[in-house]
Amino acid sequence: MPPRLRKLVGTILIIILVLVYALVATTVAAATLGQSPWYVHLLYFTVTGLLWILPAMLIIKWMEKPGKPRDE
């Protein structure tokens, strides 16, 4: 896959990941943390706010792989 196409696909994947992850994390928080104290909310949103970085890091690593040399 050419590097430009890989970067386009990776960018789209990261955008989808962030949107879906944010919606799921917020929905879970609204459904389960309603009566919890503030420090539970702080811990939950800190952990979930950092957790999406792991799959995004793998996508970025995949995006940055060099392309195959073309035979000319």
C-alpha cells in the first residue's frame, strides 16, 4: 500500500476510533456513575481518557511504515 493511501486510511481510522470511543465511554459513565463521588468520576475519565491512546499508537505506527520500493 502506498504511504499516502496508508496515511489517509490511518487518519480515517483514528477519527472513527476517537468518535466511537468517546461515545461509548461517555455512555458507560452516564449509565453507571450517576451517584458516584467526584473522585470516582475523575479516576474513570482519567483512565478512559488515556486508554484510547494505545490503539491510536498502533495505527500511527502502521501509518509510518515505509512503502515498498517500486521497480523501475
